[in-house]
Amino acid sequence: MKILLIEDDKGLRTGISFVLSQEGYEVWEAGTAREGYALFKREQPKAVLMDLNLPDMDGILLCRKIRENSRVPVLMVTARDMETDELLGLESGADDYITKPFSIAVLKLRLKKLVEREEKKPKKDSRVKSGNLCMDTDFMKIWVGKEEIECSMTEYKLLKYFLENRGQVLTQNQILEAVWDCRGRYVNANTLQVNIGRLRKKLESAGCTSSVKTIHGIGYLWEEEG
């Protein structure tokens, strides 16, 4: 079973990795949030152990980023022992929170419980299909046929929103409010048009049989094959 460990303390990271490997886990290690998120997307781990104090991004923000499209169990391992830090960690989407110094036995048990709890949940198909396009909403991957399409997070969110509302004409305001944070970070219709244009180009280049159709004066519609 793949476990992703994101910890900037190399000594601690190596120690935890060794212990978990002895328990039969396949451990992937990262020392930064950027490296960890790249491994998360590529390796699709069954659980994530992560520190809050990372050199390039606060762990709270990284957890929120993971939670945008995945329910993988997250166990935060950190030196922050204030109640407010624990609350923030749990509110950001973490499933459990353990402070340093900690017992390795307790860490192993908490990880085991998280993984077992996730395995007992009813399995839900995370793949959404439209024509020859397939999207995995758990791991944010998109294929047209057998070709994987590289998309930005905004393009991914746009496509996901279109697929969730297929057959429905969506106004520009609906899309802007659903895909962008409308509370304080304003974007305009031109931003939307540019991103939809890029998404269209990528899908068309890959031979996608479905597409985003412009409904002039109103908005957009996801048009499926046939």
C-alpha cells in the first residue's frame, strides 16, 4: 500500500519511512510541499502523512489543495501543539492530528485506523465519462482515449463543472462563481474565455468527441458526442 510522507526534517522522515516500510507500506518521501503534491498526483497514495511546517508552503494550504479533489486519508504530524493549530488542521481537511514528539507505536496505530476506515467505506466510482473523455475526480487526471491530458487546475475545475452540469446551459456568472473564488478575488469574462479556449484546444488536439459549445449571449454548454 502506497503512503506519501511529506516532512522537511530528513532524519525524522527517514526514520518514519523505515518504520512504515517494516510494516509493509510502500513509502514515498518528499521534503517540500511542491514535491509532495507532485508525488501525490503521480503516485495516488492510499494515505498522506504530512508536516504543517514545510519550507515552501504551510501544511494547512497543502491539505486544502489535496482536499479540492481527493478524500484520501490525511494524518498531520507536527510540532505545532496549540489547540488553534489542531483545529485549523482538522478544518482544512485532515482526518487526524498528532504532535511531536510522538510515539511511533501510536503513529502506526493511527495510520492503520485511518486506512482501515477508508477501506470500509462504500466504493464510489470516481471516473466520469463523456464520449471518449474520462476524468478521475479522486486523482485529478483526464484522458482522451488512452492519452492523458495535462491541464492546469483552473482548466480541470472548468471541465469538472461542465461534466457535472452536462446538458445545461451555464451562464458566465455561474461558471465564474463555481470555478473561481468570488469572495475577494475578482476575475472577469475575458479570463473565463481564455481558459475555456485553452481547454478546448487541448481537448480538440487530443481528438475529444465532446466539446464546450458557446451559446452566444448566454454562456456555455458541454456538448456530448451524438
